[in-house]
Amino acid sequence: MVAGVDEAGRGPLAGPVVAAAVVLPFEMDLSGIDDSKALSNKARQALYKYIVRVAATAVGIIEPTIIEQINILEASRLAMVTAVEKLPLQPDYLLIDGPIRLDVAIDQQGIIGGDRLSVSVAAASIVAKVTRDGIMQELHGRFPQYGFHRNKGYPTQDHRKAIVEFGPSPVHRKTFRGVKEFVT
């Protein structure tokens, strides 16, 4: 039983990093499942609903305060380990996007470009991205001046301007370049 593992949100200036672990059933229709970045939002949303309905899925969410304490790479690993540990069943093997090794007692392989090469990892990328995008949509309701509904916390020109104008919000990663310069 193989679990695909991927994360979303390493590069943004705000919001959590989210990882997903997904075990696909053998009889599942795999058509359309691809790297989340290669899909339209509409396709991603439809595939997300299908994946969480038929596959074993779990997510790990690490908030900005923890990211700041342990760094983004370690936070991504922690989110992945959390997702794997929350799976409703124990996988025999992990396929992980990137040259990453997780501190779990499960055989594993990190695959550079795994979200393009493994359907299990691609499914995890979809679950992670849709989950994180939903969180950023909610954060937009609390902090509309930053445009999180559009930029998802990534360092777009408008987002950078908002940080300059309003300063960082409580969900900004205050140790990241582009934010730390404006922490008072």
C-alpha cells in the first residue's frame, strides 16, 4: 500500500504550509489526476472532491509561528509527517515529492518532480493545494487588505505593496524576506 505525499505553500509570505498524504484505491479512475499546478482551479476542485471521497487522505497543517521557529523546510517535513501519521491506515511505502526523507518508520522514496511522475503524489498535491487555498480564502475574510483570495499569500506585486502599506498581519511569516523588513 503506497501513500503519495506532497506539500503546498513553501514559497508564500503568509499562511500555513499544508501537506497531504493519499493512498489511492486500486479500482479508482485515475484520469485527470496531475500535478496540481498543471490543473485549472475548476479541475483541481472537482478532482479534490473525488479524491477525498474515494481515497484514504490526511493533511498536516503547520502555522506561520511554527514555520518561523523551525524554518520552512523543517515545517514542510513536519506537515508531511503529520499527514502520514493521520492517515486512517498505515501505508507500506511512501512516495514523496522532492528529495526529502521523513522521520517515520516507513520505507520511502523522495522523487524530484514526483507530482508529475506519480499519480499518488499528484493526488496528494491536489489535496494539499485545495486545502491550503481554502485556508487562504478564509484568511482573506479576516485580512482583506492583502488580497489572499487572489495571491494565496505568494509574493505578488500587490501583496508586497499591501505589506508595505499595512505592515505584516498575524499570519505573515515574519522571518521571510519581504516581510521581516516591515516587522516593527
